[in-house]
Amino acid sequence: MVRPRKRYLNFENMIGLAKTMNRKVVAEPVETEAHGTTLIKMGCHLGQGYFIANPIEHQRIPE
């Protein structure tokens, strides 16, 4: 089991690496408001998950 602090550091390191490489990070899964808030504070501004929206059928995605 990964402890919460170690998991936090892993995310922090991945976001930092992406910034260094001038890349965007998409966090998944964002399941709660707390997840989203924490990720924003860490510098990740894109995410997907049930807190943001439920999955939709591909036919309903605008082109």
C-alpha cells in the first residue's frame, strides 16, 4: 500500500517533470472536490473523473 504522503510526492514529481518538459498533465481519476483542489494547488489544471462529469457515449461527443 502506498502511504498518502508518498502518493502526494509521486504526483508532485510527475507534475514537476511535465512542467520541466513543457507538457500538460491530465489527472485521472478526480473523484472528489478535495482531489481536484489538491491537484490544482500542485499545478495540475486538467483532470477527468466522476467529480467533473460522468462518462458519456461516444455518439454524444460533439465533433
